[in-house]
Amino acid sequence: MTRFSRPLLDACTAAFAVALPLEQPADVTLSAFFRSHPKIGRRDRATIADSVYAALRRRRLLERVAVTPLLGANLRELEPWLRGDEAEWLASVKREAAAPKTFEVECELPDWAIERLRARYDESALLALAKGLLQNAPLDLRVNPLKISREAALERLAADGLRATATPYSPEGIRLKEKLAINRHALFLQGSIEVQDEGSQLLCHLVAPKRGEMVVDFCAGAGGKTLALGALMRSTGRLYAFDISPKRLAGLKPRLARSGLSNVHPQRIEGVNDARVKRLAGKIDRVLVDAPCSGLGTLRRNPDMKWRQTPEDVAELVEKQKSILAAAARLVKPGGRLVYTTCSILEEENRGIVEDFLRSAEFTLRPAGEVLEKSGIRLQMKDYLELWPHLHGTDGFFAAVLERAA
């Protein structure tokens, strides 16, 4: 249980005040808050951040009550720091928090998202998914097989007093029992491990690139999947990392340097019609499209996403996803593979996009479970890969494997 002092409570209140308007992503807002309060220590920063994220996860409940029940503080602990009638008010908060909650409050999702998810799930399944998204995400790592085996990495972490286990599905994955500053560990600094959710690792096994192939990561971002693909290729062939954001690609550079990969070629593109994209039309063996999406599958890590997204945002994203998938498909050579993926839980961003694409494209759907089994990964999947936090312990992911006629 966290020990709350009056200054820490005041700092939490100040952090809530700047984060809860949701004008920017929560991590950006908190970074700015800590820069403006340099005297706050590392441990207190962690408590403040955890408190803000707890509030964002349970915002609907907080509309009825307040923060205290969520943070694990009790009234007796807080009594020395309370002013005026705060003790009486907090007692009423505790009573309200214990009262029966509506289905919407239990789900802690916006009404529009609940309405769309009801089209596919009954209340029991929807509540299980929603509660999975309310959990704290574990810290997952991916070993770089060019530098270390998973067994050796686990031994090294154990020797350093860190509790870690192999992930159940990804052959390169490690899950830490505690969250810590892994970016200071020697294995991270020398490029032997990277932070990557197990679900994200599995997406790269759907691409399943081979040595010497031409591969494109079409929306590479900071390159987590790019690095995993490059390692699967054993640093052979040619792997293009495309993105429209120079800032995101800049984040790839130090990671690429640590990885030891020599086959990755980051390139900023202006958009789907960039000349560099057109030049590769029909030449690429495998293309990964990790499309920009609502991000609702990552709510364990980014709880603010559910309150910052709107139905109008999703409609715009759907049009963008269609355009990106069509452009990426033009790169794939006959017999090649195209993998479309999102970290969304909404049908219109997932199956809806793929089914619309298949109606007019010379591609066929390859069962995702069959592809993973070829890599020795046994997951009960049919046509699509669908990962859920409450079932698989990963972020929410969707993926479709599409293959062009030979």
C-alpha cells in the first residue's frame, strides 16, 4: 500500500488537473508535469503516474466517486493530512464506491464503444474483455536472437535478481514480474533485449520473413516490429522501414544501432503515393501493414485513448486504413504475402477493412493459426489472429494474412 503524505496528495491532485482534460496523450502530459516539478523524486513520480493512470482507467467510476478507493489509501492513513470536512466527504466516497455499479461503469468504456462491441459480444463476454483492458500491462521483452538466446537471457536476468519467465506463445518473449527501468540493464544497452508486447512479437511471425527476401514494414513507427522482422531474417536481405513521421523514425535509429542489424533501411515517405513506394511496386516478398488505428487494444497501457477517441475519429481512421492497405498491396509481388494488423478491438477497423479489401483484390486469406503453427506457435486461431488481454495476457491485436496469387 502506498504511503501518502500531504505533499504527495497535493502533487497527485495537480497531476490529475493537468491530465484529465485529455488535450494530449497522458504520457506526454505527465512528462511535461514532471519536467516542471523537478524536485519530485523517482518513487513519488511512479506513484503519481500510477494514480493518474488509475483515474483514467476508472473515469466512469470517478464521475460517481473519487480517487481514494482506487489508490489503495485508507481513511486512517489520510487523516493527518485532511482539512476541514474532507474526512466526512471521503467517508461518503467509500460508501458510494461500494454501491452496485451499472454495466457501463463496470466496463469503463465510452457508450459509443460499448454499443459497437455489443454487436459481437454478449454482456458476459464484453465485460470479460473490458475487465481485461482495465488491468495493468506486464513488461514484456523480446530477445534479439542474433545476440542471445532466450534461455541465456533468462539466466542473466535471474542472476541479477529479476523475476522473469518465458512468454507462453512467442518463442522470443520474456515477461518480467515487476516493472522496472529495463533501459538501464546491460542486456538492453547491448541490444540483446528490446521492450515489446508478446502480441506484437506474434504479428512478426505471421509475416514470417525468410533469409534474403525483400520486406517492407509499411507503417514502421519507432521500429519495434521492424527490428523483430530483421532478426527473423538473420540480418540478410533488405528490410525497408517506411513511415511518414521523421520523429518516429528518429526513435528507430538508436534501437537499430543497438540491434546489430545491417539489413534495415529506414525511409521517410510523404504518403501512400510517394515515389519510393511506387518504385517497389510488385517487387516485395512480404509487407507488414501495422495500420494507424483507434488503439483500443492497448488500453492497459494507454487508458486515456478510450476517452480521447470519438466515433468521428474512427470513421476517419477507417478511410485511412483502406487507403494504406490498398497502397501496400501494390508492393507485393505474385505469390507474396501481405499482413494487415491493428491494435484495435473494433470490427470496422479489422474484419471490415479486410473483407472490403478482398472483394476487389487478387489476394486470398490464409488462416492465421495455420501460419503460426508452421513457426511452432500453437494458438487456437482460425482465419484471423485475434489476441485479447483476458484470454492471452497480451494487448488486444487483430491480424489477417493475405497472399497474392502466384
